[in-house]
Amino acid sequence: MKSSVVSKLTFEQVDPDVGLRSAIDSSPEKIIQTVLDSGLRGRGGGAFPVGRKWQVSRSVQAPQKYVVCNAAEGEPGSFKDRAILSGYAQLVFEGMTIAALAVGAQRGIMYLRGEYGYMAAHMESVLAARRKSGLLGKNILGKKGVHFDIKIQLGEGAYVCGQETALIEFLEGHRGEPRNRPPYPAVSGYRGCPTVVQNVETWAWVTCVMARGASWFKNLGTDESPGLKLFSVSGDCKRPGVYEFQLGLSIAELLDVVGGEDAKGVQVGGASGTMIPQSQFRRKIAFEDLPYGGAVFILGEHRDMLEVAGNYLEFFTKESCGQCTPCREGTRKLLDGVNQLREGRCRALYLEQLISLGKTIQMASKCGLGQSSPQAFLSIVEHYREELMGRVRIDE
Ligand SMILES: Cc1cc2nc3c(=O)[nH]c(=O)nc-3n(C[C@H](O)[C@H](O)[C@H](O)COP(=O)(O)O)c2cc1C
Ligand code: SF4
């Protein structure tokens, strides 16, 4: 059994409530400006600039606004949010409170993945301690009229509920299915009110940015992808675990740290990410090169890439909400094709049709699930074609 590593995280070194105190002494505009200046982008996969989302939400006039923590962490191979929640939940709640001050929200909700239900009692105790210290509830830190509180709502195991509009549908008590966008949740989200949804890790970085300043964060990482990021590293390496790196590091650098130098490929971004072959290990994990969900899966020399593609597709066929045909039917058809390939029953022409089907699913699906489900398959076909062609039927 391999041991699991949690590298030394910045979250351990940030003094509690410094960020919130600095925010409460500031104005909403200045808080948003600090977040904008830091260049912080969402850490849940989409990488949307956080300050821009808050600006939109602030600009909408509404009697009620919400901030939501997306703790769905459904991406296969991702466990960094779990590490944050179990060790640094106070930073997450502090970040949500800072956003509430900035956009003018009075209510917060944490959507906690059902499988993390065992952490709910711990989350509640952190919330209770914050209420007791005047960091949540009425007149936060003694400031008259500043009210904000957070409740926790448990999910029920659907991957698609991590998608922000499906998550909101679920929170409202409906079936968790993605909505059409626009309107985006920052304008019209939970119960039709402006709602800022951010990933667990994003909330924790918000707190660090407010405590340490925008330029501290901006000076780390790359120009387009500033700052630090947590990665869940698993698969064929000597030291799997949760790591903190500056964005912009290359795959080769990451493999060196985690002991995965002999990898045949690395799946960056979880099941919905891309398979990167050895020849591209110099590529950088950053918004401008390889988008970064946070799950890094390392594949050793012995791995059968078709089995990997099949596993991911099987996951997506089970998790598709079924609303749109390309995703519901197309992903199943792709999985059939991969199984035919594995059994040596797939003809070369059919492989080309599968590639075309994958691209169509990406284009025609309504939400990010269908838009990304063929990605691993397509990148495996592109980079491991020789390995695959050995299994294609050529009797025509
Ligand atoms: C199918 C699907 C699943 C998702 N799952 C998650 C998830 O588990 N956690 C998360 O933070 N974002 C997830 N997202 C992204 C969210 O829709 C949204 O972009 C994110 O919560 C915004 O927060 P951020 O900007 O801080 O990353 C998912 C998106 C899709 C399409
Ligand atoms: S792409 Fe898939 S998961 Fe997304 S709405 Fe369509 S059927 Fe549902």
C-alpha cells in the first residue's frame, strides 16, 4: 500500500480571520478590486475570474443574494477539497463571508457531497464556533447591520450536481439537472436571486488573498494563471497525495516531485480532462496551456489506454442526467465502440466515425458533462494511435 502525502500547504500558515477583519474595515468595491487585482480564477475547473463574477452579482439589485460553496468534489481522482474541508474549513467559511460582504449577501449554503456526510458534524462545529466568536450571524464582528450565516446541505451522490446550475436545482429541492445559461447564477441563481457559486479551494484562496494582499498572490504562478493550486495526485507514482504547486509548473516537474517519472501518460483534469503523452510532458499546467481541475492521474507503462478510456466513458454514461440526446446516447455509443476496439471487433472506418461522434457530442451537449465526456477518448486516440491500431480489424 502506497503512503499518501499532503505537501505543506499555505493554508496552514495563514492567520485566521485576518482576511475577514481587513474586509470588514474595507468597502465592497475595494474587496472586489483586491480579488480582481490578485487575478484569482476559480479552482473548480472552469477557471472563471472570481472578481468578475462578484462584480456581476454586486451590480444586480435584489432583496436577497446568496453565496454557495460547491463541495461536490465528484471528479474521479479529486480529493483535494476533502483535504481542505477536513483541515481548513474555517478558511472556506471565512472566504464565503468575505464574498457576502462584497456582493451584499446575507445567506450562504455549502453543498456538501453526500459521500462526505461524515464531515458534516465537523463543519457544523466550525460554523458554531464562528457564530460564537461573532464571525457569523448578526452584526458580524460588531458591525451593525452586517448579517450573514451559512447552512450545510448534503448531496445525494450525483456527479452532475457539481455543475453549478444543477447544484442550484438540487438545493431548491428539484431533480439535479443543468439549466440553460444565461442567465448565469451570479445574476439569477438560487430561487431566482443573484448567487455566487465557488469551489471549496477558491473560497480558501479568497481568504488568503484578503489576508496577504493581491500582489502576494499575483506574483506567484504565471501572468494568465496567477497563484497557487492544490492537486490530487494518484495512480502509478511513488508518492500519491495532495500537493500545492504554483500554476505553470510542467508535468515533468510534477512527476519528479511525486515519483512518477516513468509514466506513459498523465490524465490532467480528472475524467473530464485530457490524456497527455510522454512527448508532451514539458507542457505547463496553467489556464493558457493545460486547464487544471486539480485531479492528476498517472499511468505507468503497463496501462492499457483503451481500458482507461472505457472506464471514463462508463462513468459518464452512468452520470449523464439524460436531458440531451448527444450526451445520453452518444456517450453510450462511444463506450460500445471502445469495447469493440478492445475485443478486436472495430473496423478502421468505424474508429473514424467514433472520433467524429466524440466531436459532435462535445459540440452539441448542453452542459460541461457532455462537452467533456469524449475528451479522454479523443486524446487517447490522438496520442496512442499506434497502440490502438494493433487492435483495429482490417478484414475489409
Ligand atoms: C458535470 C460537472 C461537474 C462539476 N463538478 C464540480 C465539482 O464537483 N466541484 C466544483 O467546484 N465545480 C464543479 N463543476 C464546475 C461548476 O459548474 C462551477 O463552474 C464551479 O463551482 C464554479 O466555482 P469556481 O469558479 O470557484 O471553480 C462541475 C461542472 C460540471 C459541468
Ligand atoms: S450534457 Fe449530459 S449531463 Fe449535461 S444536460 Fe445534457 S444530458 Fe445532462
